[in-house]
Amino acid sequence: MAGDIQAFSWTGLNNQGKRAEGTIQAADIKDAQSELKKMGVEVISLSQKKEFHLPAMRKKVKVKDIQLFTRYLSTMLGAGLPILQALDIIAHDQDNPTMESLIMSIRKDIAGGKTLAETFSQHPKHFSDLYCSLIKAGEKSGTLDKILNRLATYLEKTETLKRKIKKALIYPIAVLSVAMLVSGILLIFVVPTFQAMFQSFGAQLPYFTRLVVDLSNFIRGYWWLLLGGLVLCIWWIRYSLRTSESARQLKDRWLLKIPVIGQVLRKGIIARFTRTLSTTLEAGMPIVESMRAMAHIMGNSLYSKAVLQICDDVSSGHTLSSSISSTKLFPNMTIQMISVGEASGKLSDMLNKIADYYEEEVNHIVDNLSSLLEPFIMLILGVIVGTFVIAMYLPIFKLGSLF
């Protein structure tokens, strides 16, 4: 693949005129020759080592890799280093070969005459439309290092917020998984033991106990049918979410209504919206262009649709605060603060304050999530275990009353 890092074996003469040999990593043979020239080596032979590239072992480029790359590039450009030299330094400092390959590919395109924004746009998997638009604005205004610095800060804050929200989602999912596991163990292993004991009594079991025993027999007898149905259900849900806009909106609307979790998601979306809009306005992007680029990164189809609606309203001459108010998805405090920011001419500062407030709210909720959900968890586990205990001991109590 073009742009991948490859290994080249070389032999040549060093600065002292002595014969030397070794291996060098580069995007292609021309880059390898260039690197050797910088090292003061007069090349005699240079050939690619075919066994170096192992596609199956390639690491993924993570968001953190892009975040650190943006921060390093901002720092180096701010220090006055030429962009090609900065990319060389960053590439050679990478632990992830795939990220190193990506940076070398970017360097090659820039050396060929493309702008940084054009180069980034060729890698949409790693650089979003919003990212590329901000870089383009920085190149036009001659403030690329400052834009990169804002982008790095923005990525750091949004990634921290995502981690907090994931933490909030993982906790209840883990609790429900444990509850299902406990139920399965009781139905598959515990209930049959009691059933064998009850059959030796020869008496008719209470109705509630028979229900639990029948459920145990059904699960043990038709587990393959239940497993197949679960797999089919998961596939259908994923297919619907991938192909149907109405299904995505239904899912996103349902998520926002879940107690505690919905509150975390809503606050996180508002923080992302205000933080992103503030970052783009500080970079000098027009507000309409900013929101069009933001629509696809909201993480919720209802809010993505609302951002496009806000964009159309602002284009028609409405104020940002009135446009946001018409969506009915933002709290009154957010609308009022944005209105004050518009009136005072400090909209970007006000948006940052809103983002800070909601990020702090998310942090507070997530940090106290265990105590908030503990009564709910105890209730679920208590109902599950209590149901099985009552069902299994009812026949014993019934027999005891006969003596």
C-alpha cells in the first residue's frame, strides 16, 4: 500500500569513507535515499526487505494518536520548525507503525505541493470534515500553529468527555449482565437439583414453583433456539440502525429517556456542541459552515438533525439563541447564556463556559454513579434471587405445614 513504512537494506560509504551497511525504514526508495544522504552515507546499493511488512500485525490509529500528533505538530510549528522537518521528527518518534506510515504519507503529499488541509482530507477515517475545515482556515489566516493548538485542546477535552460517558454506560450494562448470569446459573444448575428432590416427595408443586421449574426445563431443552433468536435479534437491530433513519432516531430518543444515563448523554452532547462551536468560531470559521461540519459528530441523530435545523434558521437571519430554542432540545440556561454572549459580542467565551459547566456536570454524575445506581442494583438482584428462593422453598414450607 502506498505510504506504508518499509525496510530497506543498504550498503555504502560513511563520512570517514569506510564501507558500512544497515537497514533503514522509509515510505519508498526515494525517501530512503534522501534519509541516507542526510546521514552522510554515499549509497552503493539499496534494496527493499520484503519480509518487513506484515499487514496482519498492523496496529490501528487511535484517537489518542491523532490527538498527540496534533499537539506535537502545533508545538513544533509554533517553535518555527518547517512543516516537513516537524513531520519527520514526529514520524520517527512513533511507537505505532501504522501512525508512522500515515505521517510519512502526509509528508510525501505536502512535499509534492499539496496543502495540509488537502492532505488530511485524503484520510477521512482519521481526520473529520471539521478537523480539515479548521486546518484550512488556519492555513488561510496564517495561524496554523494556533489552530492546531486549539484543535489539540479540543480533541483532549472531547476525548475525556467520551471516556466519562462510556464509563457511565458500562456500569449499568455490567450490572444487567451479572443479573442475567446469576439467573442463568440458578435456572440451569440450581433449579434442577431442587426439582429432583421435589419429585421424590410425590406431592403436587405450588403453581409458582411449577412456573420456575418449567422455565428451567425450557431453557435447558431449547437453549439453542434462545441463542439463535438472540443472535438474530441483535443482527436485526444492528441492520435497522445501519439502514433506517427512523430506527436511529427511535434508539437515540429512547437512550435520552433512560434515568441517569439519559441525563449524562444529554449533558455530554450539549458540552460537545458548545465546545465545538466555540473552537470553530475562535478559528475564524463562519457559524453556518461550522455547524454544517458539526452535524455529523454530535453522536445523536436527534441533535444532528437539530444542528442542521439551527444552521438553516441562522442562514435565514435568525439569531443563534432563537434558532436553538426552536429545537426544544436545549435547556433554557444554555439558550439564555448564548443570548447573553450574542448581545455582548463574546459568544465564543460564553460557549466555552457552557461547555465547562456541562463537562463538570458529567464528571460529577459519573463520579457518583455507583451510589446513584446502588439501590437500583440491589433491587434487581434482590428480586431475581428472592424469586428463586421463594419458588424453591414454597414446596418445603407446604410439606412442613402438613406435620
